[in-house]
Amino acid sequence: MTATRYDRRMYAVMNDRRAAAAYATVPRRRLLVGAHVALTVAGVGAWIGMVFGSGLGPAAVVAAVMFPWVLLTGLLNGSTRGLLELRGRMLDERQLAERDRVRAVAHRVTLGLLVAAVLGAGGYGLLADAPVRAAVTPVLIGVLAAHWMMPLWVAGLRVRDELVDDES
């Protein structure tokens, strides 16, 4: 199958190295992933508060974290060279295998989160003597967000440093 104009453009965007200094080393990528996780937790938590609570505070938090979250998402996608965003026909065999590994690890981590969410919601129902349904929807929204982002976080943590040519 041949690459479309969209495929070529996305490949160019995902392989643009202008921001490579931000994710050139393992510690920098770990920092990016940690910051992205923190912004995701803050944004999703605020969104849950906005939907199930009241006041403008949560909406302000969602608005405040949106731009840096999008920026970090782009940096993480750039660090993986679009491993999760490009169509399969644009990836070589090594990248396809790595994408499968990333998805498998993310799946296992998300499974652990789902088990923890079930136990947490059930424990909340027992300890708070409240109906479990009060906790289920917000917990499910949080786990859904983690499920959505986990492959990107795992890929960002698994990327290896690029080899640098010594041309002296």
C-alpha cells in the first residue's frame, strides 16, 4: 500500500528534530513522562470535579493545564518518532514490533489499574457505607484516561537514546 499525502505529512511532523534537545536523553524523557502524567491527573481530576461538583475552580484548572499538556503530548510523540500516531504502513518492521511491545506493556499496566479501581471502589463502598455507584463513574473516567495515555507513557519511557556520529 502506498503512502498518502497525509501519511507523508504526519511522518514529517513526527520526525521533525527541532525539539529533540527536550527529549534527547533518558532522564529528560522520564521528566516529560512524569510531567505529562501529573498534568493528566490534574486535568482529569479537575474535569471530574467540574462535571460532578460545582464552581469555576475546576474549569480554571482544566484550562490552565490544557496548553502544557498538549505541548508535552507533542514532545512525547516526537520522542517516539510517531510510533503510536503513524499508520502501520509508515513504520518499519522494528517499529511495528516495538509498537506491539509498548501496547502489550500498557495493556498489562492498565489491567493492574482496573483491578485497583475495582478494589478501591468496593473498599470505598464498604468503608464509607455508601453506594458503590457514587465512586464508580469518577473512577472509571480516571482509568479510561490512564488507558488512553498509557501507551504514550510506556513508549516515552522505552525510547532509547539516539546514536550520535563522531565526526571530528
